[in-house]
Amino acid sequence: MYRKFIYFLLGLSFICNSLWATPLPELSSDGAVLIEPTTKTVLFAKNANETFYPASTTKILTSLLLVEDLDKNLLITKTADSLANVPSDSSQIGLNVGSSYSAYDGVHAIMMASDNFVAYDMAVKDAGSISAFAQKMNEKACALGATASHFINPHGYHDEDHYTTPYDLGLIARGAFANQTLTKIASTLNYTFTDQSNGNRIPLTHTSALLNPNSNYYNSAVTSCKTGYHTPAKRTLVTKAHYDNIDLIAVTMRTDAPNQFIDMNKLLDYGAKNFSLIQTDTGELQIKNTSYSEWAEPYVNAALERGWINNSVQNYMAPISQREFLLILQKALPEKYQETVAGQILYSGRSIYNESQHLSRKNAAKLNYDFLQSLGFSTDYLPVIPNVTDLTEVKAAYDDAIHFMVQSGLMMVDDAQNFYPNSPLTLQQGIYTAYRFSELLNRYDSYSYTPK
């Protein structure tokens, strides 16, 4: 009867040339987040709840309050007070004290050219004082879910008590860019600002290269954008983008130019290629995760349908731990084998640490090989053909296991017969192996054979 088991194995070899694609965007930014705005689902995070300085991305929150509170035709005047209280090295469009402009033009100057003086004067016009406006900012931020932030001015000039997180900034952007007026302003590349005190017309150009078709960083999907910079904050960037399958809010914080644009395009590309917002049969809006290789799609779908894994935004090409793999395997196998798998998960002492580490492919092979032997199945009948090409530095204890798993079709090699023994096992690879084990043991049980 052992031989029948081996015959099943011999027909299951599998070769794939796309096993080791890069699973997640590699960013230079110290903090980042990618959010689907309708469901508020976080699709990617890097230090998303750590504190950073927002610099001029502060002006997203400022502009939202101004657009909501002030009539677009209300006249605002540049004051001596702003000249005295805003640092002289602040970004500005060159207005003189006494220059006047509409609130609508003023928000363009804030969002496109990042004028700190305009932000100051409009904030005072709105709330009566900077401290009163800062209180409104903090209240609005909390209302939008940004509870780990604190703002003390409307422009973002550096202060240690003026901070946010990538996640909070993403939630603020979600609320702000739901406002159609602000979205239109934040997506404008070129605009003519009018100084109504003298009729001078000042051309404004958005500071974001993502909106400029002549830039190497142009992204046609971007619908709203705000840049930020000062020395402690470095480069920060907040963006909303629209794709046919999904809308995305993305934040990158603390990096050097031009990496804020490079990182942003990586994030948006990752989100658009791997996720979609879909409507279920019951009308519920849900994120569909397609972050797997083409070959893995039927195995992932089977695992979801059978309840081996839950629907989530975990990248299927990302590494998994030994514990994660064994839990999937346990759910995938016929019930009488599940206790044996459970026995390999030891929640005590050192093992907790080890089981939480990424599982290498060679260790996965050994684990599976030992599992079959623990069931009483002999693996001696399968010929060990030396067709795996990258095992020269692998210890003998792993050699038989790797060859067996490849020959049996329970694990894969690429089209050059490379196994990549020291690479981490990915989620999609673990699902594939669990699926193959399930298929084999279910078929084997149909012969009414009980392992010794």
C-alpha cells in the first residue's frame, strides 16, 4: 500500500517561473500608509502609527476647515500680524501687506504653492486667532479619526508639539479629499491668483510632480495631492488616486527628494495592481485581494472557499511563519490527521519565538517530510533524482527532504530547477503545499488505508 501512495506523488511535479517576485513595495520613507477610503481598509503600512512631523501637509486639514467655513468670495487681506508671526523663510507667493484676495484664491495659494502667510491670515479670519483655529484643527482631526495627532498652527512650520502619524494623516486626507471643492483645488496643476488690491495676476504651479505631465513622476491617476517639507520632517507627501478598480489614499513621511514621489508611485501601483473594491451578492462593499501570482490563484481561491484562510489584505507573496503555515495545513487536511499537525505547534518557551519567525523553504521541506514519516508513510520508494540545482550548500539532513518534496509535487522549483532553500516560504507557496497535501491524503484515504 505504500507504493500506491508513492504513485500518487509521482504524478504531481510542479515547476513555476514566478515564485519569488517582490511581494511588497520597498520604500525609503520612514513612515507610510495606503488606505482604501470607502472601507478605511489599510492595504499597506510602514510605521503607520509612529509620530512624524507633517510639515506643509498640515495644510490639508487647514484648507478643509477654510473651505467648509468661509464663503469663497470673502476677501482676505495680508496682514502685518502674519508678517510678524510667520517665519520669514516660509514658502509664499510674494504678496505684500495690504494685498487682498478671495478665500477661493487663498486656498489655491495654500494647497498649490504652500503659502504660510496666506494660511495664517485665513486661519485668523476663520477663528479669530491662531490658537482658536488650532483648537478647531484638533477637534476636526479627532472627528475624522485622527486621534494621535496634535496641531498648533495652520501651516506646519516646525514645532515639536505639532505632529501626526501616517495613519492619522491618511484619515485626514480621506475626509478632506471627499470635499469636491478641495479635491478640485488639490488636483490643479496651474492656476492664476488675483491680487484684488492692485489687479496683479500671479501664476501658481502645484508643487507636486505627480500632477505634472512633463515630470518623470507624473501619475495620471492622482486626483488630489499635497507636499510638505522642512528639515526635521524631510519630505512628506499625501495623495488620493482614482483607478477603475479602486480609489486609494496614500501617505509617505520623512524621506529625501525625490523619493517622496518615487515611493508614492510604488504605493499606488501596489494598491491598484493587488486590490479591488467589489460589491458582494448581499450588496456589501469588500476588498478583493489579488496579491498572488497567476499560478497561485486557484489554490488561494480554494483555500478561501474552504475556510483554510480568512479574507484579508495580507500579501500572498509575503513570507509566513512556521505557526501560520502549520495552522493552514491543519485546516486543510482530513480530520484524522489534524491532531498530528497540532502536535507540531508547541506554544511554550523558546518555540513561541521560533514559530513566529519566517519559515525558510528548506525548513518547510524538512517539516513536511518529517510530518509524512510521523504518519507512518514510508518515503523510501520515491527515487531521489538530483534535479534540484541549488542545494550544494544545504546540509544532508535537508537534502532528502527537499528532493522528496519536489519530486512529489508538494513543493515547487522554478524553470531552472532552483529550489531557493534559504528563501522564506511565502503565503501562496504554503497554501499550495497545504492544498497538495489535502489532495493526496484525501485520495489516499479513498483506498481505506490507515497509516501505521
